[in-house]
Amino acid sequence: MGVRNGNLATNPFKSMPNFRALDCQPENASHTYPTKLYRSSRPDFLTQEEVEIFQKELGIKCIIDVRSVREYKRANGRKLLNDSYPGFKVQLPRKMKYKPGDQVEAKPVKLLANARDLDQNLKHYFMDFFKLNYVWAIYNRAPLYVRLYSLLFLILDLILMTNFVYFVRIFAKNVLNKQGLVGQYIDMLHYSQAQICAALKLLSNRENVPALINCAHGKDRTGMISAMVLGCLGKSNEYIAYDYAKSETELAPMKERCYKEIVERFHMCESFTTAKAETMLHVLQYIDNEFGSIKLYLESIGFTETDQENLRRNLQVNFHNITMCIYPLFIQVFLLSV
């Protein structure tokens, strides 16, 4: 199955492409430690046997799903994880920005009739990565005549309950395709700051690891959060881009599905189905130019230096952490032997 102590030799989930461990350890680490963070496409298709691996062998306690509850419920799949993981919707700050010291608040989402009977130590968090501020920014980049007639398509979407397919297509053609994948990721940096901050705050809680980050395909929203995690942990831009580009091959089993869901459904250009290292390198260069570094960017969105240190302590196993655990035990044994 490719699983040993939470570490992966291969992806053990045929129904969940682009699943892999995120390497959180320092580059000079001399030992292999249990994995604390994974990333993937949506886990909605897991079989019962795969759920056993997911929950018992990998020991995943927390799912950080950067899809809205609406997107999740509209997606197909058996969604067997609902039988184990109670759902929670992250309540983002009103002004879409966390202040230092703010905690992540979430309200329960009823995914099953018997949700109260589920293990409350397990959690499935949802957050909408594309809130009104993001949509408004894209909307205002289109020419005036496009904005006006797009409202007709918006009304049509609401009547037909299409999940805004026709509305998105208008802006895919006139805005999104022109700015490309790099432009989309840069927009996430500016208009999805609260979501990025919330995800990292959740990962800083030791009760939430091992954890999984996922979106629909595990490439874009998941890729950006993973990049922020790796940057906070001190990984180089080249390594972050290398990790991102793994999605190019890992998504091969669902290439047709990606094409249908991105190109055919929303009329995005085919480049939006790719995951090239140079794409992420351009985004990371933008961060360095505009903010100085990933760590400084995270401080600017409310994920403070203290928060970042907590994240590192939670995701990395280092000599200091091991020493702090073993030292009290050593003292106790010594006293008993005297």
C-alpha cells in the first residue's frame, strides 16, 4: 500500500490522484520522521478500504478543504469520510483580514443526520477561497459593456441554478484567460488572504495534525497554501516550485476530468490545467519583489512571527522538540535509580 508510519512510498489511493506528503522537515534532517501534512485532490471518491488507510494508517485528524460547502455538496462522489469527520465551516473575519492573536472560528455543518455521534477529535473544515472581494476585483477588470451584459448571465445562472457557470465563462474569456495562471495565483495572494491565514492557523494547532489540505484538483488553491507552508518552514523557492510541479504528473490519472471541469465547463484556457515549475517561480518572485519574502507576506496578512514559529514547531520534528520530550523522562528515571 506504500504506507509506513504515515510516510508514503507511493500514493495508496487510486480514487484520490495528486495525493502526497508535504515534506516539512529541514533540508539537513538526518532522520525520517512521521508525516504530519498531506495534500491532494478532493477525497470525495474514497472507497471504504481507502478510508481505513486514510484514518487508521495515516492517522489524519483534520481535513482543511478549501472548497466552499456549496462546492463540496455539488461535487459528485460517495463522500464516505462524512461517516467519520464532522463538518465545520470556517467563519472568516468581516473585513477579510485576521488581526494578531485572532483565532479561527468555525460553525458546525450538518453533513450527516447523525453528525452528533461522530468523533469530535476529527474535523473537516471548509472555507470559500473565492469570496465577494475576489469576485468583485475580477468583475471590475472587465470592460463596462462586459460587466453590464454579464448581469443577464448572472440572472440566468440564478434561475437555472448552474453554480454561476455562464457568469464565470464571460469573465474567463475577458479577464481570467488574459491574465493566466500566474495572475490567478497573484489574485489569491491579495484577495484570499484570510483563507490562507486561517488554513495556516489551523495547521498550527497540534490537535489538528496529521492533516490534509485539499481542493478540487489539489493544484491551485492547495498549491498556494502548500507554498506558504513550505516557505514558512524555510524551503527554497526552487524546492517550492519543484513540489508544486509534481501535480503535473500526479494529475495524469484525472487529466480528462480536469479538462472537463476547467476547460469545457468554465471555458478557461488549457494552461489552467497545467502545473509548471516556472509558474510557481513567477509567483514566488512576485512575493519577493512586493513583500520581501513569504514570511513577510504572511506577517502582512495577520500570520505573525509567533504564529509562524508555532507552525514550524507543530509540523517539524527537530532535535529541540525531541530533547524537550525526553529530558523530563530521563530525570525521572535517574531519580528512581538513585
